[in-house]
Amino acid sequence: MIQVNTNEAKNQLSYLLSKVEKNHEKIKICRNGKPIALLVPLDGLRDPLKQNPKLTGVKIHEDPTTPLDEEDWPDLLR
């Protein structure tokens, strides 16, 4: 894994992205010697906007955004 500081990452971003894209390298970006970010290739990562196939059968029959009535709140929170 390549480790660079934030200044190097800023100055060499195109080069670092090409290493990630072509060689599937992971790049750790550090500030003051402490890791703050990880630059990784996207292949193999799940797209967070794609629907999870395990949830295709789930049906929500009520609108979860509607406010609760007074009696629906637990006594502790009324």
C-alpha cells in the first residue's frame, strides 16, 4: 500500500488515481503522519445506491415519515 501526505496527494492526484485504476493499488493519505483517507479502486465495492437483492421482497405499508400521534409515543417520551 502506498502512503502519501496530503500535499503529495494534492500535487500528484492524477498519477495516484492512475495507479489505483491500472494496478488496483490502495493509497493511504495521511495528515501529520496520521491516516485520514484511503483511495481504493471501486471495482468490487458495492454501489451504495443499488438496491440490495435481499430487500426486494420488503414492502412498507405505512409512510414512515408521518408524525406519530400522542398515544403512539412511549410514556417516557410524552
